[in-house]
Amino acid sequence: MRDLKNHQPSVDAPTKWMRVRVSLIGFAFVAVLCGIFARAVNLQIHQRDRLQGMARDQYLRDLEIPARRGDIFDRRGTPLAQSVDVDSIWVDPSLFENARDTAKKLSAILGVDQKELLERFTRGRRFAWVKRQVTQTEVEKVKALNLPGFGFAKEPRRFYPQRELAAHVIGLVGTDAHGLDGLELSFEDELSGDTARRASVRDARGRKVLTNGVEDPLSRQGAAVTLTIDRHLQYAAEKALLKAVDDARAVAGMAVVLDPRTGEVLALANAPRFNPNAPQGATADHFRNRAVTDAFEPGSTFKAFVVARALEDKLITEKSTFDCEKGRMAIGKHVIHDTHPSGVLDVRGILQVSSNICAAKIGQKLGRERLVENYQQFGFAERYGLGLPGEAKGVIPFPRAEISLATQSFGQGLTASPLQAAAAFGALANRGVLMKPYLVSKVVDADGLTLLENKPTELRRVVSEKTARTVVEMLESVVEKGGTAPRARMDAYRVSGKTGTAQKADPVARGYSDKHFASFVGMVPAEDPRVVIAIFIDEPKTDIYGGLVAAPAFKEIAEVAMPHLAVPPSRVVPVVEVAAAPKKPEPPVKSPVVAAIERLDELHEADEGSVRVPDLKGQPARAAVTQALTVALEPRLVGSGRVVAQTPAAGTLVEKGARITLELAGNLPSVTR
């Protein structure tokens, strides 16, 4: 029998391997635990800040709340630029089922290029702007699509209630509410206000939700800018200038209305114009504020300053005479001509007929140094710091040659801006004292703190009071019979002024072209000037003379300015009685049936292109503007405060985009019961 005891397997071998396997597993577990511990230490200690930031980024966002841009007012408080809240549309592209189809639908509704929308959706994984500052109608159409991922945010939009009025002065802003031109650019820091950042959380769809609400937007509003511009005079200046440019078939025109006693710019007009509410389609020429940025050869208007200096230095007297040599005088190989040949003239006659030859002879008496110094004293080749971008300085070169001395004596061979010319005539009107022109009256922040305030500033006395009065009195002859600008004469007020007709330089041919620059600068009333009005017409084609193309615009503006400023007439104008017009019969009273039929007809007329005017009476200006824009109407504000009257009346059926005029007053009349 086999010995089974001797043939049993050894117990030590499996036990040994089991211990090895257990040890290996144990070591593996320990290694894994050590790795987990090391990873935990790394995440909790070394990468703690980074991971906390990533976690917060999943649900927290800093929401930027744009400040409301400050308002711009004219001298009487009429708003020229305001900000209103409008909707902007954004989207989360990750929620789209078909981005291309969505872009196609949005393009048809919003007028945005389909390819551009697709590019935005591709670039923005979770956020992309669809269109900013949209109308209420566009918002409703997008909501009607019932597509996922859309959001609507309120953004401040710049609104110009007076449309084109003073657009070159005010300028405009871009979509991001940053100034692009004019005072909007120059006073960007003051107008823009302080943008706020508030913590917000994101919901499951990525939408931002404020946890603590939003503070009053007025606390972050930009400063208000008040101008010296008078809205009524600005309107009159723009209207007269546009007519003058159209009548002369000119390239452009400029007008400056200045108070010579203070230096305040009451109107600053340019043609062509643009609407800052809808600048699309306007060219660079439309945006150019030529009255400030352009410098040109002014022509014969400079003869007034030559005569003033010669009288001041006693080189001539009022009775001095000069031979105008029948309209032709040779200087070396050059020949100077007069438009109207004359013989011997006194100083008044030289200004009246605008003789180049006699002005050149007076310039010769002054000499080179004194002529240049005289122009500089009158403010030429000097920037006034009006507060607008690109203010021109002009150039007064030293006349080394005899012909240069002669031509500079009648305003050729040097350059000046319309603003400088108006200010220089203002010195004559202000009894010889040059005042610094200024456009911004004051800048006040939302807390009522005055950041900037300009007041009348006397720069220097240019000539004596006697000389200034003498020259102004002489210049009255320019608008009388026999002068160069009888079209500037007014029946009720004495007018003093000077015409200018200058050839334009040709930079290519290095000479003068056949194009001209016509101007008239006048003061009214001449016995005590309240305004200086300067009119400049660039490249007129019907007539080239300032007395024909510029003087009528001066008269049109002056006829508005004098009664508006309550200036008493210089002369008594006989009153012609006009028979009263026959009283029109009262319209017959409509029956209720006829009225109902007419009302039914009106309802049928109310198609998609029409809208009924809402009742805005009693509302604050900002609320009224917002409500008008909501129903696709363009409001135009007159005054400040609350709405007391509106045109058209509430309930009137008008086309979308029509203008509605809102008259505002500081206090509503009390109601008597």
C-alpha cells in the first residue's frame, strides 16, 4: 500500500505565494492611496486658487453696466443730445439646432448680412451679438421666431432730438457709445460717465441674473454740457446758409454768428449737413466742420484790418486819398487789377468799392513787419481752443517780396478760418477789444459739481475805441448804394460789413485756379453791434462775388437775430396797414354717423407702415422720447422739463418714422377745480 503521507503537497509553498500576492495588492492599494492623497494635496493646496476661479467662472459673471452719457444743451436749456435706453439682441449659439437657417431668418428680419451673422455665431461659443440698438418692432419680430438661445439687453443709445441742427458742433457717437467727432469726441471723458461692474450669477441656460439689483443709473450719468449756441439762431443760420449754397450751386458754405461783447458763439453752421441719428450714407464732406477746421485765403475782408492799423498808427487819416490808377497797377513783373476801375478815392471809398490797388498802397505804408504784426494782433495764425477737434490755425507768412506785401494787404497769400475772421471783426465791433471766442458755457457732473465754466475773456486791445468806431462807420458804406454789398442792407437796422472774393490756390499748378471763395462779414446794428455774422461760400458757380452770394444770407440771419435778441431798430420803418382778411366760416358740425364712417376709414388706413401718435402730455422729456421711439416715431424737443403740447396731436395716424414735436416746460400749469 502506497504511503500517502509521504506524497502530500507542501503547505509552505502556497502560503508563501499568497503572502506575496497580498503584499503586492497591499502595496498597490497604498500606492493608489498615496497618489490620491498627492493629487488631493495638489488640487486643494497648489491649484486651489486656479480651480476656485474656474468654478466661479461656471456660475459667476461680472456684469458691466454702461453709464448713461451726459446730455448736451443749448444756451436756453434745449436738449441737443440725449441718451435713451433701447434693446440690443444677443444669442447663445450653442443652443442652435441649425445656425445657418437661424442666420438666414435673422438676416431677413434685421437687415444684417447672413454671412456676417454666421461668422459671429462661429466665433462666439456661448455669446454673440445679433444686432445692437434695435427698434421695438425688430424685437417683436425676433421674439415671434420662438427660437432658443436669444436674449435682450438694454443699452443706452445716443439720440439727437434736433436732428441735423448743430450736428457739426455736437458730433456723433459710435455703437459702443464712444464719441467719434465734434464735442462728443472732445468731451468724451466728461460725457461718458463711470461704467459700473456688478456680480451676477448664471442660470442653467447661461443667462445673467443680478443678485442684488442695479443702482440708480443717474448716479453713474456723465456730465451735462451747456453750449453758447442759440437754437433759434442756429436754425436761422443753417437755413440761410443752405439756401445760399443751393442758389450759388456752390460746393460748401460756412456761417458763424458771434456776440462781439462776450466772444460767445451763438451759431456755427456748415453746408452740407448730416443727421447724426442716421449718419449712414453721409460722406467725409458732410461730416467736416469747415467753419473751424478749414483755412483759406479770405480776400478783401482783410482790407478793414489794414485800414484800421494805418489809422491807428496815424499813417493815414479819414480824408487821405489814393490814386487807384484806373484799376491797373504794375509791381515788378506782376500786375494788380481792380474789379471796378477807379481814380482817386478816400479811405471810405476804398472800402466801399473794395480797391485792391489802394489797399496795397496802404499796406506799403504799413510795411512788412507792421502788417504781419497787425494780423497777429487781430487773432490770425492763432488757435482759440474752441473745444472742437481739428481747429485750424491759419498761416500769415512774412511778405519778403513786394508783390507778397501787396497781395497780403488785400487778403491773398495768407490763410484764415471763418471763426478767426468773425472774431477779428468782433474786435472792431467791440470798440477795439478782441474777445476770446468760446462755445462751451459750462460742464456740470451728475452731482451738480461744475467741472468747467467759461466766461467772457478779454485777450487784448487791438486798436483804440476811436479807430474801431471810425472803421465800423466807414464800413456802412459797403452796404449802401455804390458799395459792393447793397443786398446786405436792412430797412430797420444799420449794417456795417465787408465783402471778400478770393481766388483759390491750385496746389498742383502752384498758382491760382479759376475757382473762388466768396464771403461777407457784417455787424449789426452798426451804431452798437450786438452780433457779428460771417458768411463764406466755397466755389460758387452762379456769381463769384461775396456781395451777391454771401450778403443775402447775412441779411436773412440778421432779420431773425435782431428781434430774437430784442434789439431796438436803428431806424423807424413806416407801418403799412393791411386790411384784415375776411373771417372764414366755421366748418359744419359732423353728424355722429359721418364721424363714425370717417373713423372706420381711418382704421382701414392703419396698415403696417402707419402708427398712431401716443399721448405724451405730462411726461418727462426722457420718458416721452423713449415712448416715441418705441412706436417708431422720431421726437423733436423744444424747451426742457415735461411735455405740455405735442404736434401731431395724440391719436393722429402718421407714417412710421415721422417726426413728432414735443413742447416742454419746467412746470406744468396747475389744475383748477
